[in-house]
Amino acid sequence: MDKKQKTDLVKTLHNTFADAASVVVVHCVGLTVAESNDLRNKMRNENCYFKVTKNKITRLALKETKYQHMDEMFSGPTAIGSSKDPVMAAKILVDFAKENEKLVIIGGGLEDKPLSKIDVEALAKLPTLSDLRGKIVGLLQAPASKILRLTMEPASQVLRTISQKSQQ
């Protein structure tokens, strides 16, 4: 890799860190190409980013971002998963790590807060933003449907009473 390519890679990683709501650091030793592609596809399908990184380049990209505190996590064969949804990258990587021993969660960051492995696993158990949005919409729609049922009920009772009287 020449100097320009390294500079471009640092800029790309820096932008990834700047845009991400959360970042998860993993060690991946011995993943086959098929396993790696499967993980990348899962991440891509959920609008997440997964990249095997060079530690020195990643440390340079971390500077002046909200994830500067993660500098010491980058040793050994590391990769990062990130997402604009604070939960999604952690959820996918924790689920994949349960299925595959070759992927080990190291830690991560949520905005400017460092996360341990246990914190990342706890984050993965939380509902995603889309799940929360769905629940809020359901809660907002429930009262409207109840009001509609209550206003329609007296009319239907009158119609049932008239129908029963006419049948007698």
C-alpha cells in the first residue's frame, strides 16, 4: 500500500468513526472466506459497516473522534463493526460470535463512552431503533383505535336491539 492509499484509508475510517453511533472491536482469527462473507453480508443488510483493519492506521483514524478512548483495544488481529443505529452492529456481532468461536468480542464504544465485552453483550440485548419506532407507533395508534371502537359500539348496540325486535 502506498502513502496515498494509506492516507485515503485513514480518512475513510475517520469518517466511519465520526458517523457511527456505536463501534464494536473484535478479534477474528481463522475465519474462512465463507464465514467472513456471511458476516459482511449480515452487517451490510442491516446498514452496518464491518472492516478488518490495520491497528496503526486505525489508531491514526481514531484521533480527534469521539472514539479516541478505544486506542488500546487495537492490538492483534482486529476488525471493527459500526452502525448509525447504536444497537445493530453489537447485535449482529454478538450473535455471530455465539455461533462462531473464531470471532471474539473485545469491547467497543457508544459515542464517547468505552464499552467492555460485557457492556457490548448487554447492548446487543436492547431493541434496535426500528423496533423502538414500531412500538411507539403501536402505542400511538392503540388509543385512536380504542376511541373508534367505543364511539361505534353504541350505534351497533342500537342496531342489534332493533334487529332483535324486528325478528320477534
